[in-house]
Amino acid sequence: MLFHMLLGFLIMRALLALVRLVARLPSPVGRGWARLLNAATKPFDLVNFLGSRLGGSVVPRKVMIVLCDRTVAALHRRLDRESEADSLCVPGNTSVQVSSDRRVSDHHPA
């Protein structure tokens, strides 16, 4: 499970530029992009499952913890640089709570 979280954070960090681009495109283009992502859900789920299972058995736990802490810290720094004008609209059913004083190593000792 830790590798799955790490993979999500790494993907999020890599895709931030793409998200910013799509957010600035006209609404019809954004809706088309959303339809494409929805259509790719089933193949993505399979790759996500298999990749997480393989990665979790290959990458040592200590490496995952350090990499996850570094990635979360980088995402926090990036978020701190964002302004309200840079915010994206998110679905109403999405609830995200982030605490900057927590580390993965607090919950997953090596």
C-alpha cells in the first residue's frame, strides 16, 4: 500500500504541468479530456494494480519512505507557491485534508 501511495504522489508531481494546461483550455476541450480519462479508467486500473504490486515487492521499504517524504515535501513547497488564482475547480464530493507536519515515516516505521 505504501508503494501505491508513493506512485500516486510521483504521478501527481509529474502531471501538475498537464493539469495546469488543461485547466486553461476552453471548457469543451476540458470536458473532452475528462471523457478521455474516464474511458481509460479500466485499463489504468489494471496497470495501476499490477505496477503497485510489482513495485511494492521490488522497492525496499526504507527507500519508499524516504522517497515518499521527499515527494510530499516537494508537493507542499509547490502548493505554498500557488495562489488562489491558480486553483482548479474540483468535484464537490472530493475532500482533501493535508497536514504539513506529518511524514510517512510517522505512520510507517522502517
